[in-house]
Amino acid sequence: MSKGKIKKVAGPLVIAEGMRDANMYDVVRVSSQRLIGEIIEMHGDEASIQVYEETGGLGPGEPVESTDRPLSVELGPGLISSIYDGIQRPLDEIMKASGGNSLTRGVEVPALNEEKLWNFVPVAKVGDQVRGGDVLGTVQETEVVEQKIMVPPHVEGVIKEIKSGEFTIRDVVAVLETEIGDRELTMVQYWPVRKGRPYDRKLPPTRPLVTGQRVVDTFFPIAKGGVASVPGPFGSGKTVIQHQLAKWAEADIVVYIGCGERGNEMTDVLNEFPELKDPKTGKSLMERTVLIANTSDMPVAAREASIYTGITIAEYFRDMGYSVALMADSTSRWAEALREMSGRLEEMPGEEGYPAYLGSRLAQFYERAGHVISIGSEGREGALSVIGAVSPPGGDISEPVSQATLRIVKVFWGLDANLAYKRHFPAINWLTSYSLYLQDMEKWFNGEIAQDWMKKRQEMMKLLTEEAELEEIVKMVGMDALSPIDRLKMEAARSIREDFLHQNSFHEIDTYTSLKKQYMMMSLVLDYFDLSKGALNKGASINNLVKLPVREAIGRFKYIHENDLDEQFKFVNEQLVDEIDEVVRKGGF
């Protein structure tokens, strides 16, 4: 154990001398208050330490002690429905220990409840040959989540003893006979946060992560195990989108990281999530959620660690064979913490003061996502999808964090302040956003939902693109100057915008749309356009086609309950055909 003394204090950065025997990324205890820190630079016997707590009042000469192990998280029963700070300290336990609402310095609390008894049900038996990732037994953590107790990675041997019954996480539940002697296994394992957990192999991104949000699923889908970025200015609805995805995305486990966000936003999450009914199980959403809260008033250095803590927990559940969705809100605040630490270390600044390694650190984080075959004999399939919000100043996505993110991620949901001001939510701009997973998932959509899914999506995109071009002409010469077919295109595009893309997150039915319903809605809008185009060729009046009563029914189709879809779709379709026939019969009058 290496011991040294403080030489210099510069905000969250502490320089300690006499630390020759310590290693990079070792966790250290700073001063007699035992503040938690991490070594991020070594120069001879001097160590630069990133302190994860407030350093006010520290001075030179105070002791520094290395723990000789990297910053790690505890992984085991008790993670689900917990609320942690950036370095996996449970906030409710800190509150009890400090006796107030603020974070007290130097508080040491266990990450997982060490007294609670968990019912361990063995799956493996004595004499089984096991290796890292194999399941020893299960624990019913919440009503919704069954946690698999696995052999830690890089450990293999023969089970000499395995128990059954109620144990705490520190009790030995199995003994392995390994090449280097017997190894006792508990229900908890440790993993360094800056290192990705191993997996057997990655799978191609061929299945979508269904979110129930029409603009996402139809236009810019994200794959299971994919990465997406949501950049947008203040007030454009980043956090609401993150909440929607957390609630509705097709994931077994949700890890939500509030990284440097405003305290009131995190409070909303903490208040809302326990109240929200999980649509899949009918239980509270918290029963499959882990929250990491590191708000803007908490120590800045812990913000840098929070996203690594979150993704390591997410990887642990991925290894069990679960589909995990991780929301990082927002990576810009994390990058600001990097910038602050880099400035304190007196490193050469890159663009806009961010460190030169900003891009590589972001890549390290996002690359840990993926649809994988886990380690172990079973070959379980797990997926970790990462959705990171970016908060560019003034909504300018040419700034370094947005650009470095866009180089890595394959889905870009560009939020637009103008759409938000028009009360069009989700405010995802359909002209600037993109998804590079479309080609990989074409086969799945066409095979599982409808043969012409991609064809209909392309038709809608084409109409929206043409509308943007025609709008320029309308601004100059007015709507009346357009030809009947161009007016029809404008009307169809308006229908796509208002009836399809606009989605009310707070409406009990409209908040989630199944893929089947999305296909029906696409079909109705495009049928209106195609039939009207045919009617125009037969001499029908454009004014009559615009004023069709059925358009109201098409617009209100989003509020139809999932159980009544087939009946209502057939009814609206028949009404559409009848009304257009009537317009054709009238001709140009």
C-alpha cells in the first residue's frame, strides 16, 4: 500500500508526492477525511489525483493512501431500483449517514445492502466444470428481474460445493476447485469501470430496438445493441425523449445516468419512475431500472466517472442475456468535466478548450454497446443499446462534442428548436436526422411487419423532402401558384407531419404506437395521396380532395386503441375510397 503526502491542491485535482509504488487509475484515500480519488497521471513519484468529492479546506502535507485497486463497481443482487451517485454510493444511504440532504465528505457506505437476505436457487451442481460467465444460480431480485449469479470472468474450475437458501451478498454460496487452489464465490463480483466486460463475439445489428415512437421506429430506427445520439438546444425535448425511451423501449433493464443535469430534471425522474407503470409487466418501472444521479451541483470529477459506472452495470445485465437500454443525459456535461480536469492538469487544450483525447474517450464509451454472445458455456444473447443526449451551446452541432459523437454513433436524432417552438414534439428534424442501421434492418422490417414497409417509408421521406423544396416556392408566390399535383404533395406531407410524426407523450394511447399500428397509419396517409393522385388524373377538383371529411378520421387514427385497429382501419379505408369516388364523379366542380 503506497502512502504519500499532498503537495498541491487545485480544485478537484490534488497532487501527491511519495507515490512511486502506486499505479495509474488506482483508487486513493485523500487526507484524514478519507476522500475518494483516482490517480489519473504519474510523474516520477508524484501522482495527479482526481478527487470525487469537494476538496475545500485540504492543504499540503496531509496524508494520501492508495488502495492498490482501480475504481470498481460492486455487481450483485440489490442493483435494481437503486439510486447511486457517480461512483456507486447509494444516495439514500449517504443521506442516512450524513443526516441531511447534502453530500457529506468522506462518507463510506457499501454500494449494495450487506444485511439483506436473498434467496439463492442453485442451477449448477457439484462436479460441474464451469468457466467465467456460467450461471451458478439465480436470485429473484424484484418481481420483474431475475438476477443470474455468474462465475466471474477469467475464473474456471470444478464446483466442489454449492449451497441453497437465504444468504447475504457476502456469504459464500459456492466453492470452486481451480488450478491455483480452492476459490470461494459469493453473490457479488467486482469489475473496474474503465475496462469493458468481456464477451464471446458481437452480432450484426439486424433487429430494431422498438421504442413505440413513430419518428424513431419508422424513419430513424436504432438497432438492438446500437448507439444513438440526441443533440439539441435547450428546451427542445432531449430529456422527454430520454424518458420516453426509458419507459417504452423494448428493453428488459434500463440504466439511466443523469450526468451533470439540472437537479430538478433528475428529481422529475426520481419522482416519476417509481409512479410509472411498466407497460410490459404492470409493475413500477423502477423494478427494472438503475438510476445514477450526478447533478450539476455534485463534485465535477465524479461526473466523469458516472458514465463508466453506468455502462459497467449495464454490461453486467447484458452478460446475463438481457436487453439493456442505457440513457446518458448528457454527455456534454461529462465532456465539460473532462475539460475542467484537463485544464487543471495544464494539458495542451484542443478545440474549444476540450482535451485532445475527447474523441477517443467518447469512442471508448460508445464502443462498449453491442448485441453480443456472452461468455460462458450457454452462449446467451444479450444486447446493450446506448442513447446519449448532447447539449451543444445554442444548438450549434458544429461544436467538438457533437462532432466527435457523430463520428462514432450510427443514429442521429437532430432536435430542432424551431419545431419545438411550433409545439411539434418529438422535435426530431426529419430532414437532418439519419439512421445508418436502416439497410441492415430492412430484411427484418419487410419480413416481420410488412413486405412493403421500407418502400412506404421511402415514399413518405420523398414527400417530406419535396415539401421542403415546394415551401420555398410557396413563400415567394403563394399556394395558389402551385400545380394541383404539387398542392396534393403539400397536403400529403402536412398529413405526415401532423398526423404521423407528431406524437403526444402525455396521451395514454398516443404515447406508444406498435409497429403494426405505425404501418396502418403510413398506409392510410399514402393511400390518400395515391388515390387522390389518380382522381386528379380523372379530372377531380384539388379543392374537393383537400377538404375530404375522411382526412379527419385519418388524423385521429393515432388515438385508436390497439385492440380496435383492424376494424377501424378497414372502416377508414372504405370511407376513403367512397369519398374519392364521389369527388371523381363530381369532376372539376
